[in-house]
Amino acid sequence: MNQYYQPEKETASRDQISSWQLEGLKKTVQRMYDHVPYYRAKLEAVGLEPGDIRYLEDIRKLPTLSKDDLRENYPYGLLASPLSDCVRIQSTSGTTGKRVIAYYTQHDVDLWEDCCARAIVAAGGTKDDVVQVSYGYGLFTGGPGLNGGSHKLGSLTVPTSSGNTDRQIQFMCDLGTTILCCTPSYAAYLAESIHEQGVRDKIRLKAGIFGAEAWTEEMRRDIQDQLGLKAYDIYGLTELSGPGVSFECHAQAGMHVNEDHFIVECVDPNTLEPVPDGQRGEIVFTSLDKEASPMVRYRTRDIGILTHEPCECGRTFVRMSKPLGRSDDMLIVKGVNVFPSQIEEVLLKNGYQANYQIVVDRVGNSDTIEVRVEMTPDMFSDDLSEISRYEKHLVAALKSMLGIMAKVSLVSPKSIERSEGKAVRVIDRRKLYV
């Protein structure tokens, strides 16, 4: 058995997992205290020293970190290793403010790739598979992470990166790709293009590892049906290393967190108090063995659910749900909390594709929300009354879900720009007026 897979860890008892985590937590806090003056000051501000962390529950005493902290300390302020020990950086794909940079020693790279290899194994991958990595490469973590994981497994790795869809499909057909790694929106686009080219019978995919953006169960089922594969979720953030922090197994009942490398908490985003299993809260992570860019109680802003219930796959690592929204990206429209995932769920349940945009604006002192949706080819028509009927049906369905009225605009098929990376779903024009 390959060393990285470590099945004895993935099926360890809770007592053993807690023991690893307490040891890692102590080391990480001490490392931050010794090498990161900014974090040492945060500890001192709440009257803590590393020696005060004696039990796993003491993690709740520790101050949190956020993306604002990382931006404030750009570029080297949170570095916990000598720069000479670092072999790589990765960076967020965000376009606002200063970029977040994560540093990696070779040890960090190896652990990250191990986590991604576990994800591929959980999706049924072996050294005999052909893994096509269609995430972006470069500063974005998606491509390098799954590329390294595939190498660790010994699979034939096809590093296509994102874009050039015709070439992607050609390699799938010619090389017999069995595992596809990309964003779910790009997987949907690939499926659409494959059917248009009439090469569905040449596709040999058995699994897809999709992450980097939110997607619904309805979208999962649609991708599975269109590509004839089993779609697995994978989760990660640049701040924590990248994809592979958690991953789905064949049960598709939540993503197993690599608890030998991370502590995960689910907290009330306002009070930071823990919420019970099965209840929504903000997901917070602490890294246990990173050297260059360790994180302590990093607030992801992702809303999710944790469960410690046994999984049919036999893994004992805690499971987290797909992100159900974000505490910072949540839209507040007319005083109502609106998550894009709610809108996507309605569209897919009503037979529409996952090609849409949400436009939020302000007229006078009142917010407006418009959902632009592509018609399916079978409903595309010059009959305006028929189009109006479809729109009214969606308006009612969205109001039932959101509790507020949203305008619906049905547009012609393929008129909304396709994404080869992360899809741009929300246009909030209210920010222009601030």
C-alpha cells in the first residue's frame, strides 16, 4: 500500500484522532508564537501563551484569523519559516484588494499532494487511471494540487489546465481519460460541448473530482447523467494549502476532513460559539503540520454542516457538507438573506441549465434582484406569450424559495458567457453607488 494513503489513519478511533490533533495544535501555536510577531501580539492581547493550550477544547480560547489579517500582513507578515526554506507560493484568484499569498516548504507541498492523492483514491482512482487535470495551473491551487496528487498515486496525469475545450475533448477521446478534475461549471460546459460534437460514445470517464465553487445536488445529478460518471466533491482554500482539505468518498454523503492535518470547527458566525452536528454554521480550520503558512482558527466564511456519524465507507474522519453559502458573499436584498445556491436549486429543479446570472441593483432606496436564465433549446421560441408563461412560473418558484419577488429574464440559449474556470454568477451593481 502506498505510504500516503495511510488507511490506518483514515479509520482511526476518535481518541487517536484527538491525540494527533492536540499534539499538532500545540506545535502550531508554538510555531506561530515564535516566528510570527503579528500572531504573538494577538495571543498576548487575550492573555494567552502557547503553554496555556493543554486540551483540545482550549482551541476556543485562541483568536481567529481571517482574510483581512492575511491582506494586512501581505506579503511576508505571517510567514512562519525562513524564506530560504520555502520552495513555492500559491495565491488566491480574487480580484479585489491585495492577493492572499500562501508559502510552502517542500514538506508542505508533500503533505498537500498526499491529501489530494487521498481524494483521488476515495473517488476510485488507482495507478492505472488517466487523470485529466482541467483546473487552472499557475498561482491558482486547483491545477498544481490535483496534478501532484495524481503523481503521488502513480496515475497517468494529463495537465491540460482550463480552457481550449476542443483540445480537452480530443484528449479525453484519444487518451481514454477516466478521471476528470475541474470546476463543476466547466464540467457542465464540457458535457454540453461533448454532446454537441457527438462524441459521447468515445468518452470513458468513470469519476469527476469537482470543486473551487459552490454547486448543488441537482447540478451534480445533471453532470453525472450527461458525462456518465460519478461526481465527487473536493474542498480546500489557498490559505489552508489548496484542494484536498476534505473530499468525498463513494457514499457522496459529505466530505471527509483530513483530520490528521486539520482541525475543523463549525461555529455561529456572530458569536463564534460552536454549533452542534447537523446545524449550519461557519466552517473554521486550523492546520496542524504546515511549516511556512500555518493557520490557526482561520475563518473560511463558508457556511456548512458537520457530522461525526459513521460513514459507510469506513472512514472515521468527520464529514462536512458542501458549502451552503458564504457568510460574506451572502446577498441581503430587501432585508432578506439570499444565497446564489438557493436560486440555482430552483432553476435546476425546474429543468434549466446551470447557466445564469444574478443582477442586484438599487432603484432609489429600494433593492432589486433579477435572475437571467438561459432557455433550454426545446422552449426557445418567438412566441412572447409562451416565454412570459415560463418566466411567471420561475418568479413564483423563486418567491417560494427566497421569500421576496425576483424578476426573471429568459434569454436565448448560450447567450450567457460560459466559464472555463470559476463562474461569475453575481453582479452586484449596488457597490457602484457606495
